[in-house]
Amino acid sequence: MAAYWIAHVTVKDAQQYKNYMALAPQAFKKYNAKFLARGEKAETLEGEKFIKHVLIEFADYQSALDCYHSEEYSKARTARANIADAMITIVDGMAG
């Protein structure tokens, strides 16, 4: 059953964020991630407001976790530290 990353991000330094954007795709490719939604056009109705929103599909929950904890994504997270606020949640998909 598929699983998803739901990510919300507010970038504080767009120039430095390019380093994260150069590294993160390596992890997503390794784990066959499929981007379903990505953008800034969104309306936060409850909770903390973020600027960017991303929905990423993985084959299963373990793949989603493994991607997050991978060496490749760890490097990307390090590049993102202190230049962006992020909230990432991994959630199981629903059975048909």
C-alpha cells in the first residue's frame, strides 16, 4: 500500500535553499518517489502557516521512512538546516 510524505516548508534564504534542492532529488530518485503536488498556491485554514507544500508518494510506508532516513536525504536536510522551517509527516495510504 502506498505511503506519502506531506511536507510544509517556509524558506528563509532562497539562495541557500538551492543547495537543498540540488541534493534532495537523489534520495527521491533512489526510493522511486512520485511528486503528486508541489507549490505555493494554497490556503492554510488551520494551524501554522507555511509557504510551500509538497505531497510525495512512495510504494509503501517503509520506503517513505527509508528515504527520509537515507544518507542522501540526510545531506539534503543538513543543507536545509537554519535556512528553512519544515514540517514533514509520513502517512500510510488507504486500502482500496
